[in-house]
Amino acid sequence: MTHFQEIDSLSLLAHKVAANVFDLSTSQINVSIRDQMVRAQQLVVDLKAADPGARCLLIVGMGVAGMTAALTASEAGFDQVYAVETRDMPFALFNGVRSRFVGPYMYEWPSPFYANQSYPLNRQTPWTIYGKSPLAWRAARPISAHELGKRLRSCVRRWRKAFAARACPTPLPVFLVEADRKGVAAFIKDFARIEAIRAVQDTAGEARSDKARYEEFGRAREWECGKKSVLPRYIEPDYVILAAGMGDETVTVPGVPVAASAPFWSNDGLKQNAVTGQRVVVLGGGDGAIQDTFRALTEFDHPVEFIRMLEDTPKVRQALHKQLPTLLSADRQLRQHTSWARDSAGFVMVDRACRLAARELAKSPSVVKAVLTGIRKGTGEVIHLVRGWYFDKCYLLNRFLIYLFAECLVTRAVGTKHMGFALVFGREVKQAWKVPSVAGPASWRLEIGHRRRKHGCTTLINIDELVVRFGIQPGSVPGPRLVQLDDSYPGHRTMLNRVELPFVAMRKT
């Protein structure tokens, strides 16, 4: 009787996209910094457990997912770990970006541990002694993306030094930057093709073809994080992990072929004083759009600060805490529902829960006063347009706060000093024009119409600032392009990618 060995296989099924090729980037539902790190740890550990004889691993991309995968692979016992990045440093996406603030737990509100942004340690939780990660940092509050990138690079250097000092060390991972994009893509396609042939040969009991060889080392340079490695002429990976990012953003609007706003991971002018006297329109129904509305409208850089400000007032804290059980249960139901169904029922449900909670809170003068305290002073306004009838995939904290703004700023009395706000669903930009301004940069004229009506009543508005957050362009996603899969590719594992991830990858000490 053949002995059946049980292994943890969910991550292997969720991320496999071709023969011996796994993708950590494409079509993911849970995409926080923490989620990316946990996802990488789970995959690498499970992969090594499923194939203990695997020795060589090639990782494409050195963001948080790719770097976590590389360090975890060395800890798991892979003898050869090579990570390649087409940019000039690890975590390059974060470099210089000081207007985006990130943290591993900031969007777990209203869970009580949301306020501690250290990773993986969190003193308020029972998993403190079990959560282990090769990348770790301490932060009481969310920090800028630029600062996180600096800390993570320092962390890699410290990890490398500590790992090399072990009594019987596995060879250190090799980090190659400025790799040739076309060369990397060509190898991955070749690797996927050859591994598919080898799998058929293995099943048929035939002699297996030679492995694909990666020979692009001469075109890249090793990232400066310690003693240089002696690079081989080529490697023959057992597996390839893609961590090349989510793809290109859609930042254009009808009638304007050039970008209407800056990419999400870049600095912008939404916190400048001039914005408080302008009309700003934000387009989109996800986290990126809500974050930009929040930054343009409030005095704060991130929503955790706003929640803390609200809780500084005892009456407001008491009113807010009455709503937390309902909000938390709605959030849990949403996460569970989206693991099993692709329909919009969960989004509609949690939107309603946030709207009703915000409406109840807005009945309290103390809450309204506290909310207005956090709104920027000025004559300007922010208009948030959502093409659909509810918010899509976004965290509860973002979703709740924007409904709270909508309820508390529903009227603007004469003499009010704070900026105005409007939240509008079921509308879209039919056409947009740039209008040169005598006083400064070009402004915008937008034709706004009903989503479901091609013809009919439309409104023309003049605005000063336009922010477009329409998400990722489907054709730009790295995974499908690298392994040459067809348009049905995301459907192979969409549901598995919706399964909620642990807060940390737990390993006993």
C-alpha cells in the first residue's frame, strides 16, 4: 500500500500558474504589505515541504513579496536562491514616496490591535511568540513608504549578516538588480515550456529533457548588501516564483490619452495648502481612491490618525465603540463571503453596515464636531465619484470613514470654515478636457453622466485637480505576460486567492 503523505497545499494550488512556476502578484485580493509577506512565506515553506529535494529557486522581483520569498527560501534550506530585479534596488517602488503611509495592521480596525504597526511582533495579540518573519521592524504608527523601504533594506543587511554567522549556514541568497527585462521574460517563458514537457515525460516514465538554463548574470549587478558572491555561468532552477508586481495602473479618462493623475506609488500635491481652496474630483471605488479623498479632505496623512483623534473625545469614543461590534461582524462576514463567492453581495452588505453606523453617529453633535475638527479649513471641496453603486474591494476603515464624512458633511452652513465633501455613486466621466489656466497649471472640465445611460442628462463641471484610481490595466499584469497564458488565466485560481491570510506566518519557537 502506498503511504499517503499529507502536506499543506493551499498556497501551492493558489499560486501555481504553469509547470513549476508560481505567481505571488497577479489577481490577489488581499494585498496589504503584511499579506504579501505572509503569502510569500506560506508558499516557500509549503513548496519545500512538498519537494524536499528541491535545491535551486529563482525569484523575479524584489518587493516585499519577492524579498520575503528569497530570505525564507534560504531559511527553509534551498541551496541556491537567486532574486532578480529590473530596477536599481530592492523595494524600489517605495523609494522617495513620502506621501503614502503604510503599516501591517493599520487596516485591521476595529480589531483592537490595529494601532500597533510593528511587524511581526504585536504585544496586544496571542500570536506574538509564534509569528516569525525574516523581515521585521518596529513602528508605533504607520510610516511613509520611503521610510519603510529604508528599514527593509537595512533589515535585509542585518538578516544576511546574522544568517552568514550560523554554524552550518546554507549559502546566502544572491540579489541581482538592473536585470535585463527582456532576458528575464524570455527565460521564464522558456522555463515554463520546458518544465511542462518534463512533467509529461516524467508521467510517461520517459527520460526527462534538460532543464532550462538562466544565463543572464552578466547583464545585472549584485545589490550592495555585503560580500559579493561568485556568480555561476548559469543556473538551472527547480522552481520560479514571480513577484513582479500587480501591473500598470489605469490613470486616464475618456478623451484624454495622457495620464490624468500620478500613479498611486508616487508623491502628489494633495496635501498642499492650495488644495484647500480648490475643487478636487477623485474617481474610483477602491482603497486607492478613498485614500486620496481622505488625504485631500483631512488634516491627516492616514486614517489611523483620524480614528485616534475621534477617540480622544470621551463622548465620541463611547458613541463609536457602540458601533464597533456591528462593524467588526460585517467585516468578518465580508471576508468569509468573498472566499466562497465572486458576487457583490458582501460589498453591498458591508457598505450598508458602514452607512448605517455613520448615519447613527452623525446624530450626535459631539461626533459631528469631532469630525469637522479633522477636516481641512478652506473654501474648496472634494467630490468622490464612484461608477458603481457601492465600494468595491476596500478595507473597512477606509469604507467607514468616507461614509462618516458623507453623513457629517451633508450640509454646509453659511460661514462654515471647513472644506466641503460630496460622495456620488452611479456616475462616470463621459469626457474630459484640460482647460489652460491663466493663473497656473491647466485645470479640468468634466462631463459627468449617469453610468447606465449613454445619452441623456449630463453635467459639466470645472475642477482644479483630478485624481484617477481605476485600478490595474488587465493587459499589463506581469504574470500572464511572462508565462504566455491566455485571458482565462486569472480564473484558474481566483477563488483561492480570495482566501483570507493569517496576520502572521506562524511557526513554533
